[in-house]
Amino acid sequence: MSGLPNRGADGVLGNEVEGYLLWQARIAEAEQRAQEFVAPMDWLTTAQREDIERRYIADSLQRARSDLERVAARCRSLRAEYEHRYQELKRRCLAVTLAVCAGCMAVGTLLLVL
């Protein structure tokens, strides 16, 4: 047991915590990459280095957010598509079941008549 309270059937709180932790990891990665990017530029002043790092981090996080939004939109699209297909499959299964039942009833009725 994780010890975290569960809000709703979907575990919304767990998803929020996971998303927060993943975003914090993304921030740490962007900061690390920014520092590695400016490290060989020893001619920069401290203010210039900090400015470049800040801009690098902001750009990295904006790109990450755009990527996540695209993935989330695609997930919603796929979910809607699969839900539509599932509903169609349920309708077909129901139609086949009703047809088989009607056929069995017809055969049973014919056997009783004969």
C-alpha cells in the first residue's frame, strides 16, 4: 500500500503526484543540461552565464510542455476512437446474439408445429 489517499476511482491524486514528480525531474534535467551547455564558455561573465542558463531552461521546458500537450491530445484522440470502436463492437455482438436467439426461437417454434 502506498499510503497516499485515493481520490476517486481513477486515482487522481496518484496521477497528480506522478505528474508533479516527472515535471520536477524534467526541470532538474533542463537545469543540468543548461549548466553543461555553458560550462565550456569560460569567457562569459556570471550574469551572462546565468542569463543563458535561464533562457536555455525556459526553452527546454517550453518544448517539453509542447511535447506533453501533443501527447496528451493524441491520447485523448485515441481514447475517443477506441471508445467508439468498443461501442460499435458491443452493438454488433448484441445484434448477433439477438439474431441467434431469434433463429433458435424460430427453429424451436417450427419443431413444435411439426
